[in-house]
Amino acid sequence: MATEPYFVIPAKPGSSTVTITFEGRKIVVPAGISVAAALLAGGVGVFRTSIVSAAPRAPFCMMGVCFECLVEIDGISGRQSCMVPVTDGMAIRRQEGSSALDVSEGAKDDV
């Protein structure tokens, strides 16, 4: 669901960029910004769906408090995109519903 960017992040003179992918679409952004800022600047409006009603959700606080910006980053779900800086080649996907629980043998022993 790509749309027009919500805002533009101006590149500082001499700054570098990185390329991330969101559900297969490449987005070039300044290095060092958060995944949430990069996705919003790339026109992404829905980051995840709620657990109960599957309602679309997007970042709210941008400082790690609200958990509305959860996405899957490089195969790991439940990542707070506002707290993770972008890295080159990062693969990001929407999180549909809740994160998967780790029920491996080691995790069972810790419960």
C-alpha cells in the first residue's frame, strides 16, 4: 500500500544513503534514520494490523512507548521500527496480527 510520502527527509551535504526494501519495494533513505521514519518518508501508511480486529496501525509516538510501529525486520517479527536504525539491505514486512512465540525446546525450559 504505497502512497505519496508523508514527509521528505532532506539529505545533508556529504551524508550517505542506504537502500531498504519494504515488501519487495526498494526505498533509498538517509543513513542513520529510524526504520519508521524511512517507511513514512517512503509513503508507507500501514505498518501492522491489530491483534483483535485486524485494523490497520501506524506509528504514533515515534519514541518506543506505544508499540504501534511493530514490523518484521530481516525475518524477526515484533520489532519497534521507531527504535531501529536503518541498515543497507534491510528487508522489512508488515506485521499481520501478533508476533509468533518462540516455542523451541530451549524456550520451553525458560517458562
